Amino acid sequence: MTIPKERHVLVVFPHPDDEAFGVSGTMSMHIEQGTPVTYACLTLGEMGRNLGNPPFATRESLPEIRRAELLASAEAIGVTDLRMMGLRDKTVEFEDDEKMTKMMEDLIAETNPSLVITFYPEYAVHPDHEATARAVVRAVGRMENRPKLHCVAFANNTLEMLGEPDIIHNIVTVRDKKIASMRAHISQTAWMLQEMEHKLEQGEPEAENWLTLERFYSYRWGNEFSS
Ligand SMILES: [Zn+2]
């Protein structure tokens, strides 16, 4: 199984573990095909809800734990160009729009991607996800020769509003790398992984599909950049 060959893939998400569930397989496949992949992670997820019970972390130690998890996930995926952009978790939505857009423009100028992957604005659920998606869309929207922009959407009304995703990658050949990426973020994903592994063991086709089919929407350009 292969996916279209790109010149360079730029992946932008706000939190460590945003890459794991929906995109890590696609990232691994690009890397196996010899395409350079840059993963820009805007925060260290230091406000992560899960400190464990009993706690495995404090507010102070969580960023270091999640930083190590992010590095482990990148290694599992095979990403060698990991950028930690140094913003603060839960504050991305309050960053200045232009500052955020400039950050994205700089990343794009440096990496010259033929494909950019982020969340789909208005279908990304979390305010940090939305702010990230908006900044990426704004930066790409200003370009004369735009790279492809593939977006992950998971709001409840996604299917109703956007229809079926136009891009579905079967990542079964890198399934183990994807599971390793999800496992790397164990402080946040333990519960979810347990449930998934249970379903996989029972041979539930839905769980297997959820794991091995990664879904993207090509961003639909409109007139959102009149300002
Ligand atoms: Zn997130």
C-alpha cells in the first residue's frame, strides 16, 4: 500500500498526542516512502487533565513527562524533524492571530511543504485545535502557490456538514508504529488504549477500521480571507 508521494509534509498540531490517533500512520507511511516529514507541536500539553490516580505527575512535572512522551512518539513514527514551538497549553486560542499566522508562515517558508496537515477549522472541537487550524489556514490561504491542505475533523456534526472525507489512507502496513505512537503518550491515552485493545482482541471490525483508516478532508477554500 502506498500513498501519493510528496516533496515535504508539514504536520501542525497544538498538543502532544494530537498526532497519534488520526495521523501517525500517514506520517509513518510518508517517512517510509522517503518523504521528509516535519511535525510542529505548538505546546507541551502542560494543562493535560490527566495527572493519574494515584497521581504520576504534578503540574510542574507534567510538561517534562509529556515532552518525553512526544519524543518517544516521534521516534515511534520515525519523525526526525520535531519542532516544539513553545506555546502554552490552553492559551493558544488567546495568542495574537498575526503572531500565530507568522509562526505558520515561517514554518512553511522553511520547509516548503507540498502537503500541510492540521485540524479542520470549526470541526476541531477544542479551542487550541481551532486556533491552530485557523492560523494554518490563514497562512496557507495567503500563499500564491498553495500546498495541499489536509484537515482532520472530528466534531459531532462533521459528517452532516462536510460529508464523507475525500481522503482515506489505509495505514495497516505501519499499524505497529501507530500503536507505538499511541502508547508513547501513555499518560494521556492509557484508558483509551485499554478499551481499543480490548475491542481489537475481540475482533471488532469497527475498532480495526478506526485504527487503520486515517481520514482527511481537503480544505475547501472559500472567501474567509477577505480581512
Ligand atoms: Zn489536542
